[in-house]
Amino acid sequence: MSRRILITLILTTFCFFLSYSAPGWTLGGTLPPKDEPAPEFTLPTNTGDGEISLGDYRGQWLVVYFYPKDFTAGCTLEARRFQQDLPQYLAHNTQILGISADDIDSHAEFCDAEGLKFPLLADVDGQVSRAYGSWLNFFSMRHTFIVDPEGILRETFVKVEPAIHSQDVLARLKELQKSSFQAS
């Protein structure tokens, strides 16, 4: 077999592997199932008492978004959009948490530089990112999760476009809240 054919075969197989999406699996690992309790966590943060847990947000909706790195173009744009839309989230009884492998000092600088008013959590060893199927070697993948007031995972976003992502999440949040209200 010629070298060119072998390389083509390898690249085709690799691209197929990356595009294949088995239920609940992404490049970052196995996603937690929807309509089940969201994986619990406690992580250090640059705000408040220094640690935040998922359980701190019982009684409120929560958007948990994972992102690769503070101060990078896509992550900065995504954070700015969440900050821009923060009043709309708060009006819908929803808090926002950002999680990456950066440390709390980096998060503090990032929040100061970008005027972010929501907490960023430091998952430096990737344990929480792994639990959410959002870890790749040494950084968090760009994934977002909506958790309801009882701590149940209601939505997962794995194909994220930073420029419009916050609006996509907000639209889905409103749908979930409307259907939750109608069910009760």
C-alpha cells in the first residue's frame, strides 16, 4: 500500500472518529445524562467565600459553562456575551458559573479585565470537567449545561459558537422554564 493511501486512510478514519457521536459521548468524554441529578462539585473561586458548590444553587436555575482558557479570543467573547445577558438570566432566577482549568488568580484577573460579575471556578485538576464529559488532556472543552432548581440536568450544549452561545442558552432556558411551569 502506498504511503499516500495509508495517510489518507488514517486521516479518514480519524475524521470519522471525531464526527461520530454516540449517545452521551463527546470528544471530552461521557456526558452526564439529562433528566438525572447533575454531578455534584465544590471548587475554589475568586469570589465570595472562596468555594462554590452545585448545592449552593438549589432553588435557582443554573447555567454551568466549561471553557478552555482565560484571556483567549473565543473564551473572552463567550464570557462577555454571558455578562452582557446576565440581567436577563437573573430576571429568570438563573445564575451563571464558568469553569476552566485556570487557577483562581487567573480568574480574578480575567474577571477584573472583562468586568465579569459572575463566578469563575478553578478546576485545575479537571475532576469536575471529567464528571461533565468536558475534559481533554489538560483543559476543559467548551460545553454548557442547564441545571434546574432541584439540581437536575436539563440541557447540554456541546457545539458552541461563542458569539451567539449565550442567546442560544437563554432561549432554551426560557423554553425549559415555560414547560416546567406548565407541568406544575
